Amino acid sequence: MEHSSGHSFVQAEHLVKRFGEHRAIDDVSLSIAKGEVISLIGPSGAGKSTLLRLLNVLETPDSGTLRVGDAAMTFDGTPVKRARVLAIRRHTGMVFQSFNLFPHLSAVQNVALAQMRVLGRSKDEARTRALAQLERVGLAAKADAYPSQCSGGQQQRIGIARALAMDPDLMLFDEPTSGLDPEVGAEILAVMRELAADGTTMVMATHEMEFARHVSHWTCVMVEGAVIERGAPAQVFDAPEHERTRRFLSAVLGR
């Protein structure tokens, strides 16, 4: 994103990802400054989720370069060094469409586990941090509840607390309101608005157009693995340059 202000915190250049013959990500470059909120919009199958997974190397790009903070990698088909992958992941937190909570652990245990395993925090320190993040997302009262005792929206907020407890510099959200009814989805968006207001650097794949329009600094439109248009939300939504963007917005906004 050529227009990010100041020094870029995330720099992805010419990322390509193939699944067999299919180019899921086709030469995508992004530049994101600290504190910016980027929304990825576009039709299903456009590559939004795959791009997020490349940004924290849950999927390995076939080619391109990636830098998150001070951790950088070049992808050229040779085996990736695990230490480099972990260095990038240390900067990132990911919130998935499916909540991915451990059903046999309580909310506070779900939030504490990765802190102990990945960051080496003591049990007490991880629990204290977990409780603080559950309170931040409005779930202090559910600390000892199991996922089955929580609504879908509450489970997603536990997922957000789990990511935040790792003190990430970059939060990645993959359609976090997908499958939730609108009222519950609004709970998640409220948490995300607060994170944005706090200056959290965020990249989100979303079908929530109002949220993308009002909370993002920049909007990227993806079609068939490529970013076909990018710009300030007002420009993308009100004066899209690409015919494919106009068609997509017409379909989702009904105008």
C-alpha cells in the first residue's frame, strides 16, 4: 500500500501462493504503518483469508518477501527456517472465523495456555494477563466457563482475548463475525472498534461493509487472488475506479 504514512511496520512484497494450478494469491504487495487498520473486502474465494495466513506464515508463500517489525523472510521455494517463522508470529495475533478454542479448557485457561507455551510465562502471570484481557473484551464474568457454556459471540471474544494476551504488534482478523447473528456480530465489532481506537495495527478480512468503511484507514479490494483496488474507504466505496469493484459493491450494498 504505497500511501501508508510514515515507516511501514508490515511490508509484504510480491507474495504468491499456489494450490496446485490455482494461484490463490497473485503478486500481492502491502505496506502497513503502525496503528493503521486495513480492511480486505471482495467476493468469497478472492484470497482474503489466504493472504492473512501468509502474513503470519500459517501458509508459506511460494515467492515474495515479508517483514513484520524487525522479523523478515524471503520465500524462494527453499525450506523456511522455523526460527524466522516464530519471529514473525511473535509479532502477530490471529482471530479465526471458527473460534478454535479448546473445549476441555475454561475461558481463562484457553487464554493462558499459549502464553505459557510460547512466551514462557509462569502459570500465575499467564492467568493474571488472561483475566485482564477477558475483562477488556467484557467477559470477566465468564473466566471459569467452558466454551460450551458460552455463546458464539462470547467464544469469539475469548479468541480475541487469547490473541491480545500474546501482546501482538499486529492483529489479523479472518471474518470474525461470520456465522454470528447480527446482534452478536455487533458485540465483536464493538471490541474491534475499541482496539482500533487504542491504536492497534489491524488487518481484517471482512464482509461488514459499514465497519470497513468507518473504521479502516485503507480498504483493499481482492478478486481472484489479486488486490485490484486500494485506497481510503471513502474513495473505494464512493468512487471506485475498477469495474469489478463497482460490481462487487453493487451486489453487497444493493445499489
